Amino acid sequence: MATYQIPRNYRGESRILYIFTVKSLITTAVGAMIGSLFLLMFRAFGMTLVGVCIMAFFGLLGYVIGAVKIPTIVAFPITKRIGGEPVGEIILRYMKFKKNRKMYTYTKEEK
């Protein structure tokens, strides 16, 4: 009897704790680290609860940047163009566009 390899679908096996991919875990950790700076500042003034809430907000914001994809909604023209792309890639593309500072326009020449 011969043996052979059965192909496996490896998609989704890089998830940690089911909701976190590696990218979303890293962006959540970075957001929580930024929020922890606010936690330290508010803890010095005796407002620990406010600092924890701000830290949780930044952690959630990091998760959204790392994991959420823009839905394709036909009613809105902008979501037709960027639908299905992760929020983090859209932000990186916008930052590269702002850094370049060049604006290319097309003008139709009539004869």
C-alpha cells in the first residue's frame, strides 16, 4: 500500500487566541503600549480608571488597524474602490502619498 501527502489548508493556523492574527496582536500591543503612557500620567494624578479606559481605547484602536477590513458597500463610491482591504494598508498608503507630496492630474487635451 502506497502513502502520499494530503494537502492541508494552512490558512488561519497563524491565529493566536482565535481573534488575533500575528499582525493584529502586534498592533494591539503597540496601541496598548501607547495607552500605557497615558495610564502612567493619569495614575500620577490619582485617576487610574481614566488611564485604564484610555489604554483600552488605544488597544482597541490598534486591533482595528491590524484586523478589520473595509466592507464593500455599493451605495458609497469610496467603499467600491477600497472594499476588502485592511485598514492598516489604507493608512500606510495614505502616509506614503502624503510623504511623496506630488500630485498627478490628467487633463484631456482637445484638438
